[in-house]
Amino acid sequence: MAFSYSGTDAINLVREYGHGIPVTAVDSQIVDIISSMIYTRRPWKWTITQISPSIAIVDGTQDYNAPAQIYRLTRCRITDTTPTPDVYHELTIKESLPPNLTKQSHTAIQTVAMDYPTGQLRLEAAISVSAGTTLFIDGDFQANPVKWTDLNLAANFWFPDHYFNVQIEGMKWKIYQLMDDPRAGTIVIARDGRRQYSGQLGIFMAALESMEVSEDFGNSQGVIWPEDPLGAQSAYL
């Protein structure tokens, strides 16, 4: 799987569709806007990294410092390294959790939340750690997206080459918007809340949804966010 296309490659190609419109002053912003829209759509597998090192659990403690570069938590568990082999206790990710300093056994803890204002992981309750027991928090998260600027346009994109077309279709949409070109298209909210796209915006959204379908193979159970099925429209636009 190659990751060889750069922001510069995208700009050079999209300029051809803009028939020479002077967009040099906003090149990096256009790359950044579309890259961010794609990145935040889903926790793509190439953007996932492990919590490393694992976070040591302290008796009576509910909140723990999370990795500084975390964008969203995708998987979390408590690992008991006392026995051999290690024993894993998977946690359900919640949007938020209240303070609860009433200590519970780690096997009774079922949920975890990322508290973004404080940058901490909050367990369902403070954990009771018995003498001789060693527990850790580990898991996976989607790291913060790359910020594209004039200084790093030559860097490679975070997605593989076979999805370069999605970036291009999104940038074409933005270029058409800058030109006040009716080919840019529009979005219409239907009475039932569904979004309907036209023009280049519709082409971009179709490409993005095709990318989602391609990457959803083997994940039919929706283990991360079952309440957000593949067919659901993003709230980004």
C-alpha cells in the first residue's frame, strides 16, 4: 500500500481544472480543508495508533492522562499483567462519565470516556487495585490530523494512493466555489433531514462514501460506533 501522493501533486492537478485561476495564496488552506474533512469522517485504519506506553492504573484513581496527540479514542481496555498470559478486559467508549471515587474492581468497570477539556481518560469509577496486582490502560486512538501549510505541501498524504481521487474531487469543489462556478453544486436538506448534494459537491461526497464502503469490509458488526452506521450522513457539512 503506497502513500506517495503529496499536497503539491494535488494542487498541481486541481489547478488544471481551475483553468489557471490564481489560488496560490490559498493552496495550503484548500488542501487542509479537504484533507481534514476526509480525515474526520471516520477513524481510518491508517490513522490509528496505540496508546504507548500503556498507562499504569493507580489504586483509587479514576482519571488518567491521555496521549497528547489524541483526536478520538477508538478502543480501550484494562490489561492485567499479573497472570501469564496477560488478561484483557475490554471497555465500552462513552461520550462522557461523571466523577465516581467509590472504588470498584477492574472487572466491574465497563466504560471509559475521553475528557477532552482536561486531556484525561476517565474510567467508570476509581479502581481498587489489590496488593500484588498490576493493571494498565491500553488501546488505540485516532491521532490529531496533519495541519497542511505552505511549509509541508511536499509531504505525502496520510491516506493511500488509491484514495487520491477523493482529495482531488473535494479540492475541485473548493476551486469551483472560489470561481463562483455553478459546477460547485449545493446541499439541500430534505424535510426528513436527509442531505442531498448536487454538482461537484455531490461527486466529492459520492467518492467519500465509496471510500467508506471500501474500508468497511469485514467490519459489519460496527464494533466502534454501532449507533453510527455506514449509511448515516456525516454532520461535518
